[in-house]
Amino acid sequence: MTAPRRKLAVVAREAGVSVSTVSKVLRAYPDVAPTTRARVREVLRRFGYPLENPAAGVRRDESALVDVVVAGAGRSWAGEVLAGLAERVRQPGLAVVVTTVSPGTPVPRVWLEQLFARGTRGVIGLGAEFTDVQRAYLAAHEIPCVLVGPDVEDGVAQALAAVLDGSAPRYLAG
């Protein structure tokens, strides 16, 4: 039997944080330090709070989705990588979710919330810029992230392998 749920104020006091920080952890907001997130999650778990997002409904390793963030969809190398990726994911039964951003513009915050809500096997960035907060969020939720540069030979195979095996985040540059 799980412990009875406590009020957020009690959880916050026990974890040594504010009520708003506890709320951010429950909602999977990315702007909480990984060590703080872990401490709050441990207290929440002890007090009987469900920690998996019920909207996501799928664990990372069970998701059939691979997210690709493309900076400047008109770039020919990114189009080639996307075409190669689309071909390769058919075999393992995966699907690609593509998000485009303007070159030099960080990925918007709402993207992280959508990603968490639907689940993903991992993220491949094609010329995309992720903020420190976004990278920390992906790491805190054990979502592999691979950034691919334009000069990488067979970047598709390397990126997809890293996402599927759950490797640590990396940057593939040519």
C-alpha cells in the first residue's frame, strides 16, 4: 500500500523547496535543476504521488516516435538526412515527428511539453540549438539527444543508433 498523499506544502517543506517548484516537478517543467528535481521526486514518491505523466501513457523505450528538430527546413543537407531517416525508421517500425525552427532560434519551450506529453524514443537535432535548460530536461528524463552537423558522413545511421540504444547525448560533427 502506498503512503497517503500529503499537501504540496508538506512535500515542499520536506524537500526544502517552494510549493511552485514541487508543482513544476509534477508538471515536468524543464526549469528545475536536475538535483532539485530528483530530491523532489523522491519525496513525492515517498508520499504516494504518481510521477509518470498519465497523458504520455508510454515509456521512452516503448515509444514508436523519434523526434527530429530541423533548423531551416530549406537546407539541402537536412532534407537528405530526413529522407534517409524516414527510410531507416520504417524497418524498426518507428515514426518520425518533425519540428522546424528558424536558424539561430532556440527550440521553443512548448515543444518540450508536447514531447513529454506524447512520449519519444529520442531527439535528433539537425542544425538545431537547444538551451541548457532543454538539454538538462532531456537528460533528467533520460531522453537521448543527438545533434547532427552538416558534414557528418552517415549521420542518419549514427544518430538513429544513438537514439534507439539510449546513448548519452552527443554532437556529431564532420
